[in-house]
Amino acid sequence: MPQISAQKKQGAGSARQLENLARRYGTPLYVYDWNTIAAAWREFDQELTGIPHLICAAVKANANLALLGGLARLGSGFDIVSGGELARVLQAGGVAGRVVFSGVGKTRDEMDAALQAGVLLFNVESAPELALLEARARARRRPAGFGIRVNPNIAAPTHPHIATGLHRHKFGLTASAALALYEQTRASRWLQARGLSFHIGSQILDSKPLAAALVKILPLVHHLRQFAPLEYLDVGGGIGIDYRHGRAVPVRPFLAPLKKHLQASGLTLLLEPGRRLFAAAGLLLTRVLYIKDNARRRFVIVDAGHNDLIRPAFYDAYHRIAPLRPRAGAARRVDIVGPICETADFFARERRLAPVRAGDLLAIYDAGAYGFSLSSNYNARPRAAEVLLENGRARLIRRRETHADLMALEMEL
Ligand code: LLP
């Protein structure tokens, strides 16, 4: 079982501080540590010393304005996938010229907003999308910088829901289809081929597939540079974390091969890390409501539900879970489940847990990425509050939703 002291290194605060926060702001409660996020960002930055690069934090992993603002102050760029994420980045003080816009389904309005803001690059994923981008750029008299997302047909060793690099996935285009688009747009006044991108998946712990994808794509990059003034190579995100043990996964093995291949190229490397920046910096605090023994199984029923953290239900994800104050006695196997009326509403099954009682607090670790950002109001549950620790000091960065918040947008008959 992870100890709170070990956890402290990840910056989640002491047991007493977390108890105080739970009392003050209620549970379920997301708690993040800014120093851990900043350290992860700097680790990327430092490992890329010596080659031109821009770290574009993947907003989808955690879109809280306070965190985006902190990253913007470090000089970060951002990877966005919607007009909503663009609005958040701008609101948080992010620089549009450091934003890349990814995604297979950008709408006309989203393109217009991104052109207006002046984003660095559109990562385009299909011929009709590129045609619409050209039309919008022409209509607005603003040239659009773009890159095509290439699908390298490389399998990423991860959960099938978050693997993106095979031709059967909806993402990107084959190298030959990409080449055809770059050639077609050579003469366009409104489209500027400034980059090329790929992203093979998420929660990847083996550095080889990323390097393999790069090596596979480099001949296309060299070929394109004979006629297109490419400046950026965007290798996406995807670096995983060690959910089972909470050990730090160094980024160097992932970045060293990229550095080696790009060193002399003159290209600027764009990286889109999400999980590796936020996950280990956050935990979800939840209170035990009931202990239920039934048919030889013990259920620890907590006040967080899969509307708060859907990763176990959605990706069979493992999150370490521990009581803030472990009680004496033998650990036993339990199911840790939420209050929602779905069998998938669980955080762990047959997990060894130290003895707990109703009222105890549990920490669900490594919940800083794709935790709150994937949360919902299912079962009319107000979404959790979010607290940020910085140098040990706590600040509320999103208040808990109220029932009135949830009903405010609806019209009664
Ligand atoms: N760039 C692109 C184009 C992406 O699609 C993603 C993630 C990222 C960057 C950031 O990837 P990261 O560094 O975070 O692995 N909800 C899932 C993960 C979905 C990832 C979607 N795309 C989860 O909770 O595991």
C-alpha cells in the first residue's frame, strides 16, 4: 500500500491537510499539486535542450483555467481539439501563436475562431477538412498554417480505446494521401504547409513505437521539404505513467531518439503531452459512505462515482487507492464502488485494502489527467470541486457545482 509519506513526494499534501480540505470543500474533491505539474513540464523542456521545441500541453487531459494559466506562464503552448478548449486557453492567458488545433471533426465556427485568434497550426486530418480550412481562410483573408496528421500504421501497446496509430483508426491519413494533399495545396494563397503531425496513442510505456513512427514518417518529411517550407514536426503526446506503483516514468527514453533524428533537421519539435504533465499531480478524495457485506463480497461504497472518474469503467484502468489514515488490522479484498446505478460504477474490484469504516477518507491516486475533464453530471450529480496546492498552500480553483447550476440552462414547461 502506498504510504502518505511516499505520496507526499508527488505533492498531494499531508493526510492532515487533505482531511482539512475535505472538511472545508466537501467530497468528492480533486486535489492537484502545481509544483508536480511544473516539474513535469520542465522535465520535458530540459530534456529537449539543444533542439528547437515547443511543448503544447494537451488541454483535454485537464482544462482547469488555473492550471492552463500556470502553464502559459511557464511558456507552454497548448494542443486543443475544440473551440471550447481554445476559449479556455485564451481566457487563461495562453498565447494563440503557440496553439496547435488537432482533431478529426473541426467545425466551420471552430476554424473561424482559431483563424481569428491566430493559432500556430491546424493539424488537418482529411481532404474535406483541408478544403473547408482553405475556404474559411480565404473568406477571412487570413492564411492558415497547417500540417497533415499522418497515420503511420504503427500499433501502440495500450488499451484499444486509446490507440490511434493504425489505419483502421479514424485518425490521420496514409503517407501517400498526405503527400497528395500537400502537393494539391502548393499553389494555395490561403494554406501554408508549415508542419506535419502524428500521434499513435496514449498511456504508452514503451519508447520504441514512438521512435518507430518517427523513422517511418521521416522519408515523407524529407520529400516534402523539397517543395514545402515545413517548420514543425508534431509528434503528439502519449507518454504514460506508472499507475500500478506510482514510480516516475522518465521522459528521456522517449525524447532521446526524437532529438537524435531531428537534431540537424532545422525543424522545431512539437510535443503534446497530457497525461504525463497532470496525472501524477492529482488525486481524487472520496469519503466512505457504507460498508456492505453481501454473498461473501465486501463493497466499500464511496461518495465519488464514475461520473467523477470514469477511467476504471471506460479503460479498465488501475488507480492506486488507499485510506488517508490506514487503520490497524489485516487488509482484505474489497470492491470500491460509487453510488451510481450502474455496475460499471467502480474504482477497483477485488482490491486489497486496509480496514476502513464509514466516514473514512480514501485517496484515488494519479487522477490529475482525464479525471475531472471526463467527468459528467450523470445522475444529476454536481461535479466535484478542484483545489490546487502550491508550495503546500491550498487554493480553490473550481467550486463544487450546485443543483441550481445544473438546472440553470433548462426551460420549464
Ligand atoms: N495529442 C493528441 C492528438 C491526442 O489525441 C492526445 C490524447 C494527446 C495529444 C495527449 O495524449 P497523452 O499525452 O495525454 O497521452 N481519456 C483517456 C486518454 C485519451 C487520450 C486522447 N488523446 C484516458 O483517460 O486514458
